[in-house]
Amino acid sequence: MNNSSAGPSSKQRTGSSQPSETSFKRKRGVFQKELQHMMYGFGDDPNPLPESVALMEDIVVEYITELVYKAQEIGSKRGKLSVEDFLYLMRKDPRKLNRSTELLSMNEELKQARRAFEIDEDKLKKAFEEEDKMD
């Protein structure tokens, strides 16, 4: 029996920062190619079944969504969300924590290299402009 005046659904979470299951629609298949490659890298068939990829995508998206909501709850106590909130949530899983910190440090190194390259490029550009003025 469907009673629309019975109040909020049992699946809907009131007072929580998490949306109900029906409040958002996600686009399926966004990570399909990446997951296929990852599955193959971990020993699956080069062309896994679409159902397997869809299941993996559901699992990954659900995990990331839950992680983000938990980090958001932690960050809301300080008023902002930061990388440290995610690292805090991963503190009990050393493999994830180490990999995350490794990727963050690599990202920082890449940023510094790009900055250095841009500065060198600007210096070369100015040097060539000055050389052209002298000619």
C-alpha cells in the first residue's frame, strides 16, 4: 500500500549531510575504461564482462562517496574540507595512507617542476625578445 502522507521515507536521512538515495542521479560508465585497465592490471581478462565493470564502478563510487561524506563531516567542524581530513580517515589503512601521501608528494613535485619550467620559459622568451631588439 502506497501512502504518500506517511512522512519521510525510511531510506531518507534527515539531519545528515548525506543525501537520500534518490536525491542524485549519477552518470554510469564514466570510469568504465579506467576500471577495465585496472582490472586487467590486477589479473582479470583484457576485456572483462560489462557487468563486472559496472559492479566495480558501483563499489568504487560508493566507497568514494562515503569517504567524501565522512571527510565533509570532519571538515565541517573546522569550517572547511582539507586533504588532511581524507588522510585522517585513511590512518588505519597503512597501504592507502602511504599511497595517498606518495601521490600527494608526487603532485607537489610536478607543480614545482611546472613552475620552474614556466619561469625558465619566461626568461628565455625575454632573452630572445631582448636579442631581437638589439638586431
